[in-house]
Amino acid sequence: MKRVYLLCCLMLFCSSPLFAYEPDQHKLLSSLSIKLFNQCLSDEMYSLVIDDQAALDISEADAGEDTYLSKAVKRVFNWHFYNPHLESRQQYGPINRSMSKMLNDIESDIRAADRFIGRLAGSALHFIEDVTVPAHVMPVFHGPLPPLFLLGATGMYGPRIIHDTVDDWPVAYQHFLIEIDQLSERDPLCLRLFSNEPQLLLNTLPKKGDIAVKRNPVLFFVKNTALLTLHALDQKIPECTLQWRFFWDYDYHHDYFTGYRNEWDDQLNIAFGDTGTLAGECKMTQEKYENFVKARHWQAVVSGAAFLAAYKMAYSTGYGHD
């Protein structure tokens, strides 16, 4: 029991850095989702606009999922990973390695409320944004403690602190602002945001057992966004035969996590973000990395705006209360 108590204390003390994006990155992404949502509103729907105070509440709650002390204990036992294909493996003793319980808690609070609440919207956006980080959907453990202390996290037993480069990759904020400013309510993207079942996945049709956006909006957008990230990881790196997942998919026979290849493979001399030759003739450039991460950021913005549309519309159409 003493060892379990010590483990919990250590994890509680260092739980905040168990992030995907850094808190400031979350704030930038949520502000862009709000900007996109407001930009796409038609004159008839302008009553749904998210004002400055609500935007501030959303932004603070988004970052707060990683920084609020009031959430520290929950972060110890509920980690911010999610892979819809691995949910059956996520439980490890008292630890929920997936974000699923936290998503269910947000859904319950949304259903219990009778109005749009910025705090709840911000919490939901946090997890939608998290699953655009490859390490959070593969998933690959990364955090502040030596893996020896984090039972059920990784097979590595070294004193290293693992950091994911995507976590603090700069958001192309001004570039996205310009793109959003050019949109109108009639743009196909804007129309998609306000459809009943936003088609955020490629060529997919609803199947029996699928999550319904009207009943579970948070889980709907988290799952769809996670699948989009996995789809992106399956794409080949430009001018290479390797897929993007190569950086994160080292199989060290763990029941839930995969590994950073550069941490395990002695033959690999570069990690994600490093320039040089990856394998064979696969040359990595900053432009390739920039384009890949920019696409993940944009997906976070679009998925976040679609969630805001679904949540906001719930209180003008009665959706979500059936």
C-alpha cells in the first residue's frame, strides 16, 4: 500500500505535463475553432454567435484540463489517450489509460444542463484537439516520469523524460486566420459544420452501432477526429515508401502502447522533426513536417468548430435532450 500511495503522490505531483498539446497551443486552437464557427454563421443563425466572454471561458477551460489543480487527481487515474480500436485494452487496475471516462462525464454534464456552457465546451474541445496528436491515438506514452514508475505505461525502464515534438509545434495562427476570413456561410465547409451529421470522415456512411452525434456529441467528434488522425498516419510520407506512422509505431509487445521508434531502434538516427535521411531514400525536410502538423492543427480547428455547432444548435432545436 505504501508503494501504491507513493506512486499516486508522484503521479499527482507531475500529472500536469501528461498532455497532448501544450496549454497555450490548446488556447490558440480553440480560439480558431470559435473564429471558424462565428465566421460560418448565417444572418438567420447569428443569435448563436459565441461572444468574447464565452470565448474566454472556452479557452480557459480547454487549457485547464491540463493545468487546473482541481482536475489533478482525475488526471492521475484518467489519461488523455484514445484509440477507438483499442478501447477494450485501456483499463489497467484503477487507471483508465483512455480519456473515455472523462468524455462520458462531460457528456453527462452537457445533457444535464439547460443551456450552452462555455466551460463544458472548452473541456470537450480539449479532448477533440488531443486526438489530432499522433502519440495520443497510436497511442504512445509520453510524460514527465521515468517509465519505471508508470506501471502499465511502457516497457522502457530508463530515467528519461519523454517529450513529443508535436505537443508544442507552432500553430500557423495567422495563416489559419486568413483562411477563415475568406470563408462565407455558403462555403461547403461552413455548410458541413451545420449539417445534422457532419461528414468529417472520408467516404463513410453511418453503420449500425455507430455513435450518434445528437446523443453523444463529444464522443462522436473525438472518435471521428481520432479516426482521421489514424487515416493520416496511414498515408505515405511524400517521396517516400514509409507511412507517417513509422515514427510512432514501434511494437515492443505492450498490451496498449506502441513506442517512439527513435527511442527503441538503434539504427534510426532521427526523430520526428529532424531533417535527414529516414530510411533508404526517404529524406525528411522541415516542409514535410510543417505540412503534416499543419493538417493536424487544421483538423483540430474544423472538428472543434463542428462540435461547437452541434452543441450550440442543441439549444435552438431541442437536440440533445431526447
